[in-house]
Amino acid sequence: MNRLNGKGLVVGILILLGAGCTWAKPMNVLFITIDDLRPEIGCYGNDEMITPNIDRLASKGVKFNRAYCQYPVCNPSRASFLTGKRPDELGIVSNKKVRKEMAALLEKGFPVLGK
């Protein structure tokens, strides 16, 4: 079974969105991803958190109500998002020694979004 990596999925979505559409001016897209934030902010119904700016931004855009992470700790999840690969494929499954592991991936020519 073929698996789409993160870049292939993004390119596919952009092609589908752009097929047959013409815009007078280019669309602005702001995608915010935070790896250690639970939905404990106002736009997700938490009245104790005072987050007026992000609440206003969420009311004008698309808010994801069902999101899943690749791994329950931040570094494997972050590496997965940046590379489009699962943490077990990357070999990053903890928060320890991540710099060394990520440096080895970059030396191998692994594609990352930041490049």
C-alpha cells in the first residue's frame, strides 16, 4: 500500500483546491500548529482561559475540533509533523537525544518542511 508523506498530501490538497478555481487575489493561509497545547483555550469552550486574540482568529477561520497526534510526547510528534513520517519510521520515540537523531536525519538528506 502506498503511503503519502506530508509534502505529497499538502501538494495533493492544494491541487484539488486550486483545480478549476480562479481568485481575483491570492488566498492567505495561516496554519498554526502547537505540539504541547491541549484545547484549553476560550475558542474551545474553556471559560477560565482568557485568550481573546486566538478566539477572534478562530471565529474567522477554520478550527479543528478533532485532532490527533502521532505520539504522546512533543519531540516525536514535532519531528513527525516536520518530516511527514511516523515517529517509528524516524526512530524518534522519546524526548531524549533528539538533536543527535534529527541531525543524523538531516545528514541523510531527509526532507523537512523548514528547508
